[in-house]
Amino acid sequence: MHELGIVFHIIKKIEEVAAENAVTSVNSVTLEIGEVSTIVDTYLQDCWKWAAAKSDYVKDAKLLIETIPAVTMCDSCKRTYETVKYGKTCPYCGSEDTYLVTGNEVSIKEIEAI
Amino acid sequence: MKDFKVIEIKESVFADNDRDAELLRGELKEKGVFLLNLMSSPGAGKTTTLMKTIDALRDKVKIGVMEADIDSDVDARTISESGAKVIQLHTGGMCHLDADMTRQGLREMGTDDVELAILENVGNLVCPAEFDTGAVKNAMILSVPEGHDKPLKYPLMFSICDVVLINKIDVLPYFDFDMEKCREYILTRNPAAKIIPISARTGEGIDEWAGWLLEEVNKWCK
Ligand SMILES: Nc1nc2c(ncn2[C@@H]2O[C@H](COP(=O)(O)OP(=O)(O)O)[C@@H](O)[C@H]2O)c(=O)[nH]1
Ligand SMILES: [Mg+2]
Ligand SMILES: [Zn+2]
């Protein structure tokens, strides 16, 4: 359960930010999750419900997830393409000299709080 | 109507842990303790390989082992038969250790009489790869029955490891495991990886692995 560890890290970070900003209650937390980050949204939501209930700051907060599309760059022909469709091999020139530009993110974007 | 404000965070979930892991590596350097993080899927042979590694190195370096498990102490009892210092860490349902849990484990074990600390991470090829434990080197074990295509399915794990041990080569005749393909798959993802075929059962390859490890410990603890 990979998602549980991630949820604990998110809550820890939000508690720090809440304390710094004199926040009393968090209404929502927005995450940016890359398409190929291996995070399963539904597991993440389940873990969130369970873990957030134990934290005073975030117990009523909704978890909002924004998906970031996965894009791969080809070093041979300098073009970009959809990772999910073509994987590691460039559809334009067949090169495997490629790297992921976006799509691996697991980030906290922002929180909405009072 | 409550008046909510938006606070921007814009930070990777792993950023805090990455910073903490760097700190831990600094602390270990100062104390002269080398930490190895050993990962694999369940049953690939971490505990068996550790027993052989302890045998090979016990007269050369002081070893301490941390066995991480979701909820049992079978492996710690096995390792304690080797005479090495060992503690069991329970992750309470989590599939990996982060840097802070590793630091607590090291504290609990005590490192004053340890030069080589080895963490047997939770059996899993996904999550442990994402959380830097603060280890000086990462090693993983892929066993022959799992198949040579695993580097394609778990690229992150293979890309963060300094060493990949290919274990259970004693059973190679019974599987269609293609060693050359496996090497190729690993090296495309991680050109710097050191690949060592071993059998924790027969002891084949253990000398090369133990030799590599000892050299790295000596470099770090100098
Ligand atoms: N044939 C063979 N079996 C092995 C080898 N290494 C480990 N095993 C067996 O694989 C099983 C799992 O090993 P273990 O060390 O407990 O794996 P762990 O879960 O990664 O710690 C045990 O039954 C071992 O005896 C090996 O090199 N060859
Ligand atoms: Mg084990
Ligand atoms: Zn191309």
C-alpha cells in the first residue's frame, strides 16, 4: 500500500504549512498526479479518508486530484509524444533515446483553508 | 459563508523525504557508518543472501541488520542465528521505509559498534524505489523465477539501484530466463548498474558481491 505512505507525507506537509500560516481548518487539498506515477486515485482517496480523520487540521478536507498528462521527449529527433500511447520508443524516428518530461509528478499544488 | 484562502505549496510529495535522506547520509558519514538498502519482491532471496553476506564479511567488518516487515519477525530470528546484531522494524502496514523511519531504526539498533548497517526493506518493487531511505548504496535482488522482463515492468526500481543481484542461478536450467536480455534491459534503464549473478543457495557469486560491498564500505568509512 504505496498510497498510504504518500498520504502520511502529504498530511505531515500540510500540518507544517497550516501551522506556519495560522490556519485552523483545511477545506480542500489539491494534488497534481502524473499519468504514469503509479498512484491509483481510488486507493489514494480511501487512504486519505482513513488517515485524514486522525488529523485536526485536515479531518474535513476534500482531496482534489488534477491529472498531469505524460509526455516523453526524444533526444534523437527532439520531438515530444504521448508516453501512454508509445512508451519508450519514439513514434517519429524509432529511437529509444527518450526521457519522460512530465507525467511522474506526485505534488501538492495548493490547499484551501481558513 | 466561510472565507477560504488558497495557499500555494507546489512541492513534490517526496521533497521533504529527499531532504531528510540527504541529512541522514550526512549523519552517517560523520559517524563512519555505511548503510546499504536491500530491496526485492517477496521471496527473491534477501534474507538468504544476507546470511551468506554476513558469513563472508563477519571477520572483516562489524555488521548490523535491520529487518523491515509489515508485521512479522521471522527474518530477524533467522538473521540472529548468524550471530550478527539484528533488530526487527515493523512498518505498521506500510509498504516501504522512509528516511525518518530508517533513522529511528538505526537509533534503536545502535550504531556505535556497527560499520556496515544493512536494511532489508519491505518486499516490493514499487514503493521502496520512491522513498530514499538515506542509504549510501541501493541494491536489489531479481531472482530467476521472476523472469528477465522485470526491468521493463519496474523501471524506477532498476534505475535507482547501484547493484542488481540476479539470484537463484542454480535453477537457471529449469526456467526460460534470458540472462543477456536481462542485462540489456537493466543497462538501458541504468547504464551504471553493476550486475552480479549469484546463488544464495550454493554461494556462487557471493564473493564478488561481498567484495564489492566491502570496498564501498572502506571508501565511505575512510
Ligand atoms: N534455489 C534457490 N533458492 C533460493 C535461493 N535464495 C533463496 N532461495 C529460497 O527462496 C525462498 C525465499 O528466500 P528469502 O531469503 O526468505 O527471500 P526474501 O523474502 O527476499 O527475504 C526461500 O525458500 C529460500 O530458501 C537460491 O539462490 N536458490
Ligand atoms: Mg526476508
Ligand atoms: Zn524521435
